[in-house]
Amino acid sequence: MTDQKEEYYQPWLRDPAPPEPARAEGEGLAKPAETPPVGIDLSRYAAEPAKARAPLVRPAQIKSGAAMLWTHVRGG
């Protein structure tokens, strides 16, 4: 550690930033309308149809698990 306060001086915390002038109507961050968007054109790729798959848990398994749970709850 040091005892010199000059080493700890952080001007961005103490000195306010100068105010920015108001932007003119033609200026800004928006891109012109004729510029194409940047990214992947997903319309070129066909989506794969969703395949039906077997359920992870069958209704019979749910019923047997509920019956076993109820048996344990009743039995203590």
C-alpha cells in the first residue's frame, strides 16, 4: 500500500464527462433501410419434420409408481 493519494486518484469518478451535443435528425445508430440484415438466412434451409417418439414414461409406470407411493404412505 502507499500513502500517496495521487496514485488513487480516478478522474472518471470525480470529473464529470462533458455533455454530448444533441444528435441531428439524420444522425444516429440505426442502419439505413436498404442495408441487408447480418446473420444466417434460415429461409434457405428446410426444417426437418418432427418425428414422433415413444414417451419416456408410460402411463402404466406412473400408475404403478403412484400405487407404490400410496402403499408406503399408508404403511408408514
